[in-house]
Amino acid sequence: MLLAQDEVAPLEVQGPDGPSPFFIICDHAGRLIPRALEALGLPQTELERHIAWDIGAGGVARRLGAALGAHTVWQRYSRLVIDCNRPLDAPDSIARRSEQTVIPGNQNVAPADTETRARAIFHPYHDEIRTALDRRRDEGRLTVLIAMHSFTPVFLEVPRPWHVGVLYNRDSRVAKPLLQFLRDEGDLVVGDNQPYAVGDLTDYSVVNHGERRGLPHVELEIRQDLIADERGQEAWAQRLARLLPLVISSTSSTLTAPQSKPAPPE
């Protein structure tokens, strides 16, 4: 077993019986490393950086969930152990290098050890989400999936001007109106599929839990300097708690179509 009995569970859940149609997930909320992996050979300073987690995203997700009365699920271990937003066969599911940093503990990971990491962290997190979404489907509840992430102000020495990015792939029912509501705020530079875009090879959560179920969804990226402290996290949670219900009220006819039974995850 990868996790000792006294180590924390890979995921945490808030408000499972909340009345909200919104269902919030955060794939990179934590930066814990199982003791057995010996910090992956990295100093603590590296584990505090973006390479290990999405700084501030978990705090926004929890506060937003509380403000909306929404079921919220977040992952507590570092993406460097295994990335819960990558298909398991993706080259960077277990990253050997992140930005300019080589990850010593991820070099030459044996297939059996890869499976051990997936069984301990990846599968429990996604099974929790899958079970909750199945229950909501069976109850006939409207579900709008929100995936919360954050991004660095500068990447490989290139500044990023956006305050927030609205990400989507094939389904823009939530993304497009939310994009406009955010731009209408007047004080934000909003990225349309910037600084990232959702794709089958680079994203797992939105593709499997959103697109394949036919659920309306959006992936949000907030710049980390805006949410590095509790004050910023609360401000963004309150902003999104004000705007997200407007998306439902403005597009309700397109959001209430019955969801399909999900295809098996790839």
C-alpha cells in the first residue's frame, strides 16, 4: 500500500447533500506526498511551487461550494505523485520533469508502482466523483460541473496577462455565457481557452465527468497571485457565486437536456 494508515485520505468532500445544481471539483488542491515516496527527492521549496499543486484553487473551490451550497470534491495529494487531470496513459500522468525541474522520484517508475499510485490516489478520487454524479443522474437532478484550477502569472519567463481563463472543448454551454459575464465585470482580462484549453489528451476530469455524460460544464483557471491568500480566495469565490447562477438563469433551456449514461473512461 502506498498510503500508511495514519496518512490522510486522497480526497475530501464538502456538502454532499447540498441543494445546488453546481458540482465543484478540484484536481490539484493539495501538495501532499506519501511518506513512502520520500518527497520524490525534492526539497520542500519545490513542493510549495505550482509544479506540485494549483496554488489557491482548493481554497476557492471550498469557499465557492459553501457559498452556493454545492457538493464539492477535492484531491489532497500532489499532482507530482500522479496527475488526477491526466489520462493514465498520458506521458505526464507521472511527470518526470515539470517546467525546468527534474523530479528524481519519478524517473523509471515501474508499471506496478504506477498502478499502485493510481489505485491509492487517482481511482478513489474519480470513483467518488463518478458515484456522486451517478446518484444525481438517478435522482433526476440538474448538474453543472465546475472544475477549478489556477495558473502561474509567469510561465518559462513569459508573463500571462489574464486574470482568469474559461476553458472548454466541445461543449461551450456554460463557458460562453460565463466568459461574457466575466468580461462584463469590467475589471478583468479574461482568457477564452487561455492560458490552456481542454483536450482529450491533456484533460481527464472535464472530458470524462462532463463531456461523456452530456453534463454542462466549464473548467476555470484563476491566476495564482490573485488567490494566493484567503482574502483573494474569498473574493473570487464570491464573484463566481454571484455570476454562475446567472449562467443557469440565462441558458436554462440548453442546460436541462437529459444527460447520457457515461461511456467507460479511457
